[in-house]
Amino acid sequence: MQLPHNPFHAALDGQTRYGCWAGFGTGYATEILATTGFDWLLIDGEHAPNTVPSILAQLQAVASYPCAPVVRCVNHDPALLKQLLDIGAQTLMVPMVDTAEQAAQLVAATRYPPRGFRGVGGGLTRATRWDAIPDYLARAHETLCLIVQVESRAGVDNAAAIAATEGVDGIFVGPIDLSTGVGHVGNPNHPDVQAMIRHTLEVTKAAGKTAGILAPAEADAKRYAEWGFDFIAVGIDISLLRRAAIETVSRYKKDISPASSSVGY
């Protein structure tokens, strides 16, 4: 058996790729999303009620669709990163990366020795197809994609060094955390925050890496695409369901106000 292809990494070819946050924590809901035309899905292990088994179920559910899964972990724990890689996650997104040193540690956690310190699971792991991929240990790094999130002033200040870290494939900007952390609570469109986002994009691209961002509001997503972001999350499944439900019931109940569009979370 050959080393599995990474469709997310392969799709980052200069054309903007549009994705959706998968936050319900079930394979059934994530499989529905995979049929709707999004280029990629973010299986969220940070804020959604996901565990390693539920993430595995979602990876299995979307495997047969032309929609690339990205798995976001809750923190920098190497043991958790190892588990997510072992169940077959090929593209990882890691939140709250503030320095190049943190980025380098994350790279090492995703590589087997001598490139890093990822533990060997061998025939126990879906990643190796239970030992059916004979050269997995030597070549696993070839199809891994590591995306680190910049969500703070420190992260923006160090974005160039983070992007230049060998083994980091891209930076994803978290606009709500960033805006809140710099004193513009929940307002990623403040001019100061927009300048920080654009700076992060520019230094990421200058390093030859890819850049992504969360932008559920259409105007924001279109602006970021014009700027040159490579992958943009334009929807959040929970928000989409809630807004659609409110819009439906508001047609029949006059005391229900229309739902506002989310700018992120």
C-alpha cells in the first residue's frame, strides 16, 4: 500500500480554497458538510466537543469525498499530536503559536526520529494502515501538513520567524482572538487589527508558506481572498444551522428577530 495522498496540501496551488468549520463533533454531520462543495473542513478539537475517537469517526466519514479534512488540536501537547497523527490526520492546525521556538517544537512532535520525537505506533495505527505501508516511518513527513495559528500580538510580532521555521507549512490567523487580545474585543475589522492581519499574511507569503484565515462574513472573506489568502474558512456549521433555523421560524413567529451573521468565534 502506498503512502496516503494529502489532498489539502496538494490543493494549495495558488487558488483560494474555501472551507467550513465542523463543530458538531459527529461523523454524520461532518459527512453532510463533505457533500456540499467545500474544498476543506476543519474538524475542531479546540472549542468543539471532540475527542480522539470522535475525530477518528469524522476522518473516516469524509475519506471518500473530495473535501480535505484538517484537524485542529486543543493545545501543543505532543502526546495528543501523536494520537491525532496515528488515527490518520495528515493536516494539523495548532492554536496559539506565539514564537518560532514553539513552532519548531510542534514540527519535532510530528516527525519520527531523527527528524523529531514522534513515538512509533506501528501496526496499531490507522496512519500506517496497520502496517500495510512498509515505508511509513521513513516517509510520513512527506505528506504531513502543519498549520500554526497566529492569534496574539506576540504571534504577529514573531510571524516572520514562525513562518520561516522549517516544517511549518502555513500560518492561519485567528481574527477574533487577535482582536480581543489587542484590546478591540470581537472587532477584527478595526484598522489596527486589519493591519496586523495583513502584516502576518505578507511575511508568511514572503517565507514561501501558505496563509489561511477564518472569515464567515462574506465581505471579509472576499477582501481576504483579494489580499491573497490561500485558504479561508467561510462558514461554521453550528452558526449556519442556527441562522437557518432562526430565519425559518421568523417567517411564522413575529417575535423572532432575524439572525445576525457571525464574524467568527
